[in-house]
Amino acid sequence: ITGASDVVQSKVLEFYWIFESFTDRLVHDLDKLHIYKDKMKELLNQAEIDVPTVLKVSSKAVMSVMLGVDEPKNVLIGNPNLSKVKGTGCFSRMKPVAEVTAKELAKRRTCGLCGGKEGHNKRTHTNEHASKKPKVQAALKKKASPKQQDSQPRRSGLRSSTPK
């Protein structure tokens, strides 16, 4: 008997001891044992009439009374559409803020002449792209109006050779 007081537990143990000792004495006399059994059934029936039985309360009802909140009738959260099997990894992860900002601030390639980032570099630069650097603008103007000093075109980046 869990949750009962010490007085109740001692009375119940005393009753068990009386019942066992009485049945041990009546084992050899079957007539008196049947009389004792009938008397015990009468006492049990009388106890069922006198003492009302307490209905067992479900644990959900106890928790709702304790918390003061009833369980909703409909479920708001459904089951997932697909379940994961052991060994399948997570295909998306939460990236830390430092990783996201580092990717945004990563250096993009720029044109060496004008500093522009869209669609060209120093080699493929044309005059259509506006220059943002003042020194580069002056260099572009000189390049746009070259003076023909030599009859032979100069190749940039190579040493000029003289005939021997």
C-alpha cells in the first residue's frame, strides 16, 4: 500500500497475519474452511456496499488539473514528411555569423586600370568602362592618342632588339 500512513500499513499487516494464521489452522478441517470462506465473501460484499470505490483518474487528467491547462483536441504539429535513417547526415547547417560575413567581404577581382568589378579586367579593359582613378584617366587619354614615332609598331613587354 503505497502512500498510506504508518497506522494504516500496520493495521493491514496485522490483518494479513490474522488471515494467514487462521487459514493455516483450518487447512485440515475442510468444513470449517468452507464456512470461513462464505463468511469472508459476505464481509467482502458488505464492504463493497458500505465503502464506495474511487474511480482511477488518468494521468492526463491529473496533469491538466495540476497545470490548469487542458489538452487541445486537435494536434497542431503533424508528423514529418520523411524520416531520416541512421547514417544520413544533415544537408544544411546553421552557418556562424563570422563565416557569413567573411564570405560577403571576400575580395572580388577588380580591373587594374579602372577599379571596376563588372565583366572585365586589365587585359580586356576598353574605354567604354569609366575610370574611377584620376591617374588612370590620364594614362587612358595618352593611350587613346598615341604619337607614331617609329614606323614599326612596338611590342610591349619585350626588349627591343637592334640589328647587328
